[in-house]
Amino acid sequence: MYRYLERRLVQHLRELLRRTYDLETVNIVVEQPPRIEFGEYALPLAFELARKLRKAPRKIAEEIVAGVGMIPGFEKFEVAGGGYINVRVNRAQLATALAADQIPDAEIPPGKVLVEHSSINPNKAAHIGHLRNAILGDTFVRLLRFAGREVDVQNYIDNTGVQVADVVVGFLHIEKKSQAEIEALAAAPRFDYVCWDLYARVSRWYEEGKANLQARSATLHAIEAGNNETAAIADLISIAVLKRHLETMERLDIEYDFLPRESEILHLHFWDAAFTKLKESGVLAYENDGKNKGCWVMRRAGTSKPLTTGGTEDTEEKITEEDQKVIVRSNGTVGYVGKDIAYHMWKFGLLSRDFGYRKFFRYPNSHDCWISTTSGEKDHPHFGDVAEIYNVIDARQSEAQNTVIEALRGLGHDEAADRYTHFSYEMVALTPRCAAELGYQLSDEDKGRSWIEVSGRKGFGVKADDLLDALIASAGKEVDARHPELSEAERAGIATQVAIGALRYFMLKFTKPSVIAFDFKDALSFEGDTGPYAQYAVVRASNIFRKGGFDPESFCRDASRRVSLCTSNAAASGDEASLVSTEDLAKYLNGESGNDIWELWLAAAKTSYIVGQCIATTEPAYLAKHAFQLAQLFNTFYHLYPILSEADDSRKKFLLTTAAVVRRELIRVLAAMGITVPPVM
């Protein structure tokens, strides 16, 4: 509702500026006042117009206030200070619409959105850093779907890369395993843990002599070529590890629609088709000398073109050596970025090729996850050919992502490049306390650090399943102590909800550029900016209704129903679902005495507004901040107003409606974060 009213306000202001000043203003900034008593919106518009109109900002503000007239849903416009305009809404009308859960129709951009996240190398167990990627990506998917967008969720599988090759080397050259022996290991539980340890051993083995590295090169070539025993073993390992990754993510309620694999990008000649286009367009150049002799290179993203050009038969422009990005190595192997360019051309429907598809994994809700193959099932969903792409990949991949974007531009696909977003984030580390709790031996120097960096290649890190197990066990101790009367299964279910909520919230509350130092104690706290704190606010609200013998849904319209605002007063033809009247809402919310509770209602009205902000900035941390603010405001309300003992019937209904609205919005916000609420805590 808050977002809808803001749009209505902006529309009226544009019309006013056109009518009064003959101005077309594309962007009208709407701010939020620092205190609730100043109103719900603040407009710095007069300051922005002062230079154009050659008038004092306050004079312009006065003219705007005088000319704006009545806007449905708004009560008052006031000039403040040197030219700010404070705007007040009709509190009772907004509250009535909010209580009835009237969600206005919104303009939804056309086309499907593709979100690619996780993309874990299928060579070992997922770790804590992968969890940040997956939780960020899954939450962004939920946000887009909340906003009405159609979304495909893809998890790119690099099953022909050097990381998989290293594990193959470990099994064949260090452990001397046969294909049959590897297959037997792969069928055992937690095969990904076996590969984790082996991967670290291979890294140490490479350091023992340069000759050992030749095994990596030969293995990598064999995997990329396909149709040989080494490639079959690599496929066996990657498939087994991939299934474990999906099982791990399923514990967090994270699902995927399609798993495109690098092997099919090669074997279905995606790269060949892209390579031809890149050469013909002059994006790629063949290097005849220098350190990159024999390579196909393109201009590194962010470098400028020279004033003069040299030439080869493949391109009119000579790229200086320091500006070159190698796409195809001199030995003929295609680098990661090259295959990624081909893959993204397919995503946008620019390649005239497609994958084969087969069902790979079925979730408990009967949703099927598909995987790429060279030839597959005839009846399958349509993937690719999307309108927008969001790639959730850590900040260290910025250059590679920018190179893909520049390749699209070089091919003449500027519109596609503009709709390709690198959803960048920083790494996850451990606090020294957390590392010690997980059994790692720390030096005195390590103990004095703010955080300890993990390294999968060195075998130092936290496996995702180990972290989940530890969080659930820790939450279980708290639940067991608080609710011994519940069955073991009930306590285990609650502990899982609390642990998953704690983890997801912890990963989301930090802005993406922040390095996260994970800590069990901080994440699982029932106080402060944590998942359990927000969950507990919902449990508290539910307890009010349970103790009073009321159904909270009877105080609000079904949360899933969307209705248009069809009247000027923001209530749909008197179709109100709350048990409290609009007159009572006005009585209890208007004026200075209603400010405290109105601040809670206003926060509850901002869910769609915050979701839109998260999508526009690709920053889910705003949603976590919103959840925390709602929980804080509700807990203050809970302590100040003893609802069930309220003697005045109309005020009691008003307070119950307030609790019901906030409960509904908190559940909705937490669901968008992938967090469910247990019955008790």
C-alpha cells in the first residue's frame, strides 16, 4: 500500500508540473521523513526545481502545495523549512486497506527472468561460502516472484573444469582406483565428503613436483574430449556430488528448475557456434606473437581502444598485450569465460541452439529439476530465451562477468548486455570462536584475528551439511530446555526451523559487499538482529490469538488474495475484512496519541515497497532490516498494550487487528527470506 500511494503521489505531481510549469520531470525523489509526526513522505522537489524556475525553493514549495489539490488517500501537504514538502496520508483509509490485505494491481514487466545461483563445482561437498550464494540467489527468486515475475532458477554445473579433473587425478593417480571402485564409493552416503579430503590431498601432491601437474593437463583434455574412460569417471563423480549438493540445498528449501552443464555446451557445439560469431564480429583476435601467441583473445573489459589499429586477417583492431583477455588457449582448450559467453548467448536466445533435457531430481512437492544432456526427453519446459538475467557470483568473478557483457556488446546485443546483472557479493569467513568450536587448531595469531578465511583447496573450511547439523543440534538444546513436554519429533522440527531461520537470516542481514564472519552464538541468539528474534515476534503474536480463542485470519483478508483499489478512499467498495471499523481506526491512529501504533501500521504497509527496493538494488539485506524493524516495533507494542485484558471492546478489536496485520506481514516477509515460523519457541 505504501508503494502504491507513493506512485499515485508521483503521478499527480508530474501532472501538476506539466500543467503549472510546462515541465516534464522523469525522476521525482520521494523521501521518508525522519520522524512519524512529520508525515509519511517528504519531497525535496522544490530544491531540484529552483535553478530551472529561478525561484526560491520555499516559494516553489508553496505553489506546489497550493496547486496540488486533493489526492485520494492523502490528507495534507505542508511546507517545511526552506522548501521541503511533508505529505500526510489518510491513516484510517490506509489502515482499512491494509487490514483487508488489499494489494493494488501493479505493472509487471514482460518476459521471464533467469536467476542463476549456487553453481558449485561438482568436485566436493558444498561449504559455508556456497550457502551465502545459494541463500542470496534463492531469496532474490522469492522476491521476484513476490513481485509477480515469472522466474527460471538455474544452477550452472562446471563438470568439465579443472576442479573436477583434480578429483579424477586423485582417484586415478594417488588412490589408484578403478572405475568400478569409484562407482562403489560414489553410491555410498556423503561421497562429497570423500572428494573434499581427496581434493586437498591432490593440491599437496601437485606441490611435490611439476611432473604431477602433467596429470591434470592430460585429464582435463580427456574430459573435454569426451567418449573415453576418464570422461566417464569425471561424469560419474560430478553426478554423484551434484546429487549431494541438491540434497544439501533441499534442507534449506532451495530448489532449481534446470541444471545446464558445461559438457553439453561443448558437446552440442554451443561454443563452436559462438566462436564463429565472435570471430566474424571482430570481438576475438588471433594473437601471432607475445606471451599469448597462438591464443584467441578479446579486449579486457574496462580497457579503452587504441587510437590507431594494427591488423590481422581476423580483426581490424590490434589489442595490446596488457589489454588482452585469453578466451581460447594456445593448446586449443576454451577458457571458462569463453564457454560462459556461449552459455549467455543461449540464455538470451541468441545462439540458435538448444540443450537436450531429462528429469534429474524430484523434490518432495513433486517439482522436477531438469538437467542438460546431448539428447533427452521430448516433452520438457522451455528454458532460455529470457528477458533478464541475474548471475549470483562472488565479487572475485567481476572481471569475467564484465567480459561476458562486453562480448555481448561487441556482438551488437546492447539491449541484452543492459539486462544482464552481475549479482555480486563478498566471501564468508569464520570468527576464531566458531573455527575453534568446529575443531580447527588455531595459532595465537589466528585467535587475535577478526575472522579466519576458509580454503577448500587446503581442506580448511566448513562443510554446509556439518554447519546445518551443528546449528540444528545447538538450537535443539534450547528447544529441549524450553519445551520438554513436546515429543522428540516436534522438538526436532522446531529446532530445524529455528536453525534454518537463523542461518538464512544471518546470511541475508549483511549487505552484499560485506565480508561475513560467521558465528554460532550470534546467529542463534533470540535477541537482537537475528532470525530467531523475528520468528519469536510471530510466535508471540500467535500466542495472543491462541490464548484469547481468536483466529488471527478473521481479522484480516486472506493474505494470498489480490484485489484492485477501486475507490478513491483506498477501500474496495466497503469490502472490509477486519472486525474494526474505519471510524475506530481513525480514532485510535490519528493525532499525536496514535503516533506510536501508527508507526507499526506504517511499517507493516511497506512490505511491497521494501521488496521493490530490494529488487531495484539487488540487495536483500533491506528485507532483513525490515523484518527486524517490524519485530522490534511489535515487541514494543506487545509490552505496552496488554491486549487480552483490554476492557474497551472496540479498542480491544483495534489492538487485535493491529497484532493480526503485523503477524501476517512478518510471516510474509520471512517467507520471502525462505524462513518459516515454528508453533512455539
